[in-house]
Amino acid sequence: MEFTMGGRLEVRITPADVGKRVSVRRVAGPAGEGSKFTDTVGVLTSWDDGVLSVTTKSGEGVRIPESSLVAGKVVPPAPARRRGPAASFGELALTTARAWQPVESEPLGDWRLRAAGGFTRRANSVLPLGDPGLPLGEALDTVRRWYGERGLPAYVQTATGAEGTQERLCADLEEHGWRREVTADVRVASLAPIGDLDRDVSAVRTSRKADATWLSRYQRFDTPGPHVLKVLGSGPSVWFASVPGDDPAGVPAAIGRCVVDGRWAGFMAVEVGPEHRRRGLATAVMTALARTALDEGASAAWLQVEADNEGARALYDGMGFATHHSYHHFRCA
């Protein structure tokens, strides 16, 4: 990372650059001969009382004393991905939201309050695309009341790491005492190569509904009430896949879900029983669903994977998925 101009380190940012993407270098530890430096790249979200706040693409807020700065500059937006379909954050945010539709929702300005009996954070969090129409503190009070009336924790879903994402909102939420609980990546890929994978999909069964057999493998709820079925069945064109296993109770060896929405095919709920792993069943499920989505005219794929799920991340890397942006769920403390 280069900060020099004529051999000199310079701080070329000011409070007027709040909202821009910056790269800064600061002294880590006591200043003096042999000092170590730390570099941070992200959106400058505030500069108050001698302290800078920078929100990185991972959603982490970094507070930097102005006195520790040795260099800083405004940098261009994050470079475009080198593979996968082009897409704006706004397009993907709406597409992914349509794949996890809530049981009830209500507008708050340009924000959308969503609830589904607590099943999945994605269907039980605020989607804050735009202006809530109120000062942020008042908007967050409204959010807390709305979820409290439903006996649910208050969450706000935000995004970082792409042009037009919400680094400043992340920082503002932290300033209001909200805390980030979960971080995941939204990844995208071309759909055809997934459908063209050389996999035997003859054992994969597809259906329009999540029946009791499919639900017996899905591990994201205690009791599959009506709200669960409503969320799972939501979306423009929904498909479920399963691979029969040898369990006496009929629990499938593997399952998956796909929502086709225009050019996009979203993959989710891909699960394989522990005793059936490392046999390529997750790939077979995704290949079968990709072929179904291609038949419906889709050409691009997306999925969401949590930051600490190394096995899934490796699988999706091999399929050509690249990270488009990260998303986070902030919970009211």
C-alpha cells in the first residue's frame, strides 16, 4: 500500500471526506524509532473529537485517534469482481429478500420491517434500503417497539463491501448501541457452469413443496409451523430437492432449495447428513437445481454463506462463486 509523494508520507484526508472510501496508516503502539504501523481500508464513517471511525468491508468498525495518523488518502471504490455476473447491490438486496419473504411486513419510510415468527433472521429483520423518513434514533425506537410487540428481538440487516452499501449505517447502529451478531457473504456465479458439472443427478428428486420428508433433514427450526412453510415457500418460483438416504425414518441424505427470480437463481438450505458427507451430494443437489433454473431462463446464481462456514465456502469456491458483498445482522443491545 503506497502513501508516498516525493518520498514523504502524507495525511490527505479531512473530515470533509466522511462517506468516502479511504486508506489510512497509523502508528500501532508507542511512537518512536522502530514504530510499527497498521493499515486500514474502508469507508470513513465519522471524524469527531479527534477520532476517526472507518468501517471495513467485513463490517468491522475501527476507531483511530487522529494523533496516531501518519498517512491517509481517498481511494477508489473496491475493484470490480473478476468473475461472475455483474450486479448492483440494490438489485441483489431485493432479489435475496424476495427469496426469504416474511409472514408480515410494514414500511417505515424506505425501510421494510419484516417478521415471520422468528424463523430466520432474514425474514425477521429490517431491510433498510433508503431513508426511514425519521431521524435515526426515532426510527430505531420504532423498530424496537414493532418487534417488541411481536415478542421478537429487533434486528437490522445491513451490507458492506460494494458500491452503494451501508457502512455508515453500520457505524451509526454501533453508536446507538446495536451490536453485530452474524456476518455472511453474498456470493454470485454464472449459472450454466454449475448445471454443466459432471454429476449424476438421477437420485435427486425435485418438488415444488417442502414436504415432511424434506423438512426432516432441514435443521433450522424446532417445530415446522405454518410460518416456516410460508417463508420456505415464498419467492417467484421455488424448487426443493432431496436425495433419498437409508434412514429407516425416511430422512433424506441431502436437501436443497432454489428460488428462481428472473435472471437469478438463489441457492439455500443445502444440507447433507453427517454420515453422507464427502460423497458429492451437495454438488449433485445444486447441479440438479441449476438445471431446473436454466430451464426457466435463469443465467446467474447467488447464495449466502456465513463467514465461519469454511466447508461450504470451499465448496462454493470450486463452483466459481465470488463474493459480491457481505451482510450483517445488528441486534438491539
